[in-house]
Amino acid sequence: MKNKIVLAIASLIALVAMIPMSFAADDLQIPSDVEGVTAQAGDGEVELSWDMTTDNVGVTEYKIYSGLTSVVEDGGSYDLEPIETNNDALSYTVSGLINDTTYYFAVTALDAAGNESEYYSEEVSATPVSATGGDTSAPYVVGATATNNMTVEVNFSEDVTVPTDGMSAFSIVNMDTDAQLEVIDAYTSDEDTTTVLVITSTQDEGGNYMLTVSSSITDTAGNPIVSGTSDTAVFTGAAEALVLDDSTGEEVVVDTTVEDDSLTHEAAPEDTTAPSIDQIEATTLTEIVVDFDEDMVLPEDGTGVTFDVILAKDNSALEVLSMKLDEEDNSKVILETTEQSAGEDYILTVTGITDVAGNELTDTFDSTGSFEAPLLEVSDLIPPEDVTNFLASLVSDVATSVELSWTASVNSAGDLADQLLYMSENGGTSYGDAESLGASTTSYTAEDLTEGQTYTFKLTTVDETGNESEGVITTVTLPQTGAGLGIVLLASVLGTGFVMRKK
């Protein structure tokens, strides 16, 4: 009989040795909010897609909310029955919709425990149309060619319409220097409206340029060009310039590397036009960029030039601490100011500044503009995502040490600065001081612990502005060596270990 009892205890000890010493608490953490939602209308349906969402355990499905009315206020709800995708795929086609009716959509994420992300995604809308109901295809850029060193011919897949201020629909960057090439004008060709002629400042001969088209370019059915690879083209700066033959007045293309005394440029008219303010933007609460319609001149010491900035609601003045021209674009003046009030409207007036020809702003309309101080970035208030798969296990050859391991935070904002580890000996009621583990480590060994003691570990993430996440938790009980081992192990099997695993 005694031998049977000894054998039973030995078997029990072997069984306990096989039981993991890390116990996961019930999953109470909600998935992160869904981002990057897009909607593509079809015939009686809308295809939705979105970016992958994170969760401490894992996202199992997504919920699609929809309605015929936009939801714009906190606490609002959509008037159609929500749809659950039943899987973690990142797209879903909502069918059975009425053509020519606008639907509004938002998406949330769910995990296996039924936790749902706190906020709707950013709302998107789409209007299904009949497959036979006319042109619904967006135009796209076929290619671009510099026909001379100030003209780029952009070819589209179909006839297009250019807005009145055509130059605003195109941007061009020199890929060799990252400098912006100024767009002076843009208009469709008289012979072929699938072609747009873009007039630029002088291109660098042989330079590599990237041209991007905005959604203000549409086809004749009103379909805008879609942002992505179909709205760009690469071209090489031309070596030829457009000049006039004095004898005929006709335009003649010549190679700028070859002198030809029989051809002369038409004399450029003298610049007598006063400059004006195009746009004012507060890029931060202490920086303002004033964009003029041409290159400007600032005295080195700023003498004679004044920028007055006042708060619209009470006419209180904002102090301008410094002013300078943008090094890459002399049509922009950058002002450093005392701190603005976030979200408030301001009025700016400039005097004494001139363009490169010496023309000064004289008209009040041209020298005055308004802008809104930026709001605080929401991202500055949001901590990095928590780590996942946070586990604790005993170090086999050291009875008083625990090995902690985890999967790193996805750190979608790219601002993870540190990970803080807390330890509790009272089940998480209170924790000791945090220990900094750095931003990149994914494991840690807790040493010199007490035999038989239950420890709760919490790991949080911290961003560069000090925002700290709620953290993830894991619990482990150290074995007790010596005479009481069998009793302690039996209590561990029959006690809290199994209780914590119940759903």
C-alpha cells in the first residue's frame, strides 16, 4: 500500500511538471480601430477593403455597418443591419444594394472573445450603378514626354477635362534632386483631348522627373483619376527650347547646345506686376508658411519687411520671431512665431516685401490673407499598440527565475520609445516600480524570486511623447522545493491554475 501511495505521488509530480506555468487571464482587451477603408461601387454591390487590425490575441472577424445616412456625430448609428464577415479577410462585397443610391459604410474589428474595437473606422461612401448604365471607368495616365524644355505632353487613356486653374492639377518633382519643378499652366491639346500640355519652368536637360496628376482631372463622364500608380508618369528633361524666328514670328525648336545667330528669342516683357499672396498655412503652432504667386526677395536682416499676425476673434497680436525664404522655393516665406491658439482663425498682413523685379505688394487684397492654426494631432495622444503573446515560463535549472517572452508591438505609428515591465506579488492589485527594457527587446529574465510565490507581470509600451499603453499581463507561480513540494504541487493543480483557464 505504501509503495502505491509513493508511486501515485511520483506520477502526480510528473503530471505537474508537464503543466505550463503561465496562465493567460481572460481576454478583455479590444482590437485596435480599423483604418484604410476603401469602397468600390459595382452593379448592385459595393466592394469594401481595409488594412489589417491588431489585437493582443488575434482578430477573428470584422463587422460592417451601413446606412443611407452619414453618421457624423459620436454615439450615432447606422440604419441598416450590420454584417459580420465570419473571417479575418481584409475585404468584403456587400451585395443586394439598389443602384443609383448612395450607401455609407464603417468597419470595426472583433476578436474571439467578442471584444469589438471602440470606434467606427473612418466613414466611406459609394453609389452602385448598373453595369450597362454608362461610363464608370476612371481615366489613367498612359505616359508623359517633354517636347521641349518647358512643355510636357501628358497622354491619358481617354478624353479628359482640365479644371480652370489647370496648373493645380499637376505636380512635378526632379527625382535626382527632389526639387519641385514649377507648373505654370496646363490645358488640353486642340487636336486631341486625350492629351494635356503642361507648361513648366525650365527643365534640367536629361533630368529624371516624376509627374503626378490630381483627382481634379476627370473624363467626360465626370469620373476622376484615381490616386495610385495610374496617376503618375516619368519623363526626361528635354534639351530643346522653344524660340521664335524674328523673320516669320513662328515657333521654332532648336537645340540649346548649338548657337544659331539667325534665330533670336523674343524679348521678355518687363515685369511690372505686383506679387500677391496665394496661400497661408500654419504647419505647426509656431510656424507659418506664406506662399506668394512668384519668387520673392527678403533683405538679409529683414529690415523694411513686416508681417502682422492677429487673432481674428479679438485682434490680439501674435509675435513674429523670424522670417526666411524657403531654400528650395523662393515663392514661400517661412515665419517663426510665438505659439498660436490651436484651431483659431488668424489674419496676416505683409508690407515692404518685393518680388525679384522689385515690385511691392500694394493692394490690401493681395497683401492680406487668413489661416487656421492647426489642431493638436490625435496621434500625439495615442500610445503604441501593446505587445502580443506575452508568456512566462520557469527557467529549468534555476528555481527562482522566470523567463518572459513576447511578440513585439506592431508600432504602426513608428514612435515606440520604450517598454516598461511591472511586477506584482498580490495578483495585480498593486505593482512595484517599472523597469525600462528598451524599445527592441522581446525577452527578459526575472531573477531572485521567492519559491512558492505567485507573480503577476505587466508589460506596457511607451511612445516618444510619453503616452503609455494599458499593457498585457501574464501570471506564474514558482514551485516550492523541499519537503512541502508534493502538497504545493497538488494545490497548484487543483487550485488557481485551472480556475484561470476557464472561460
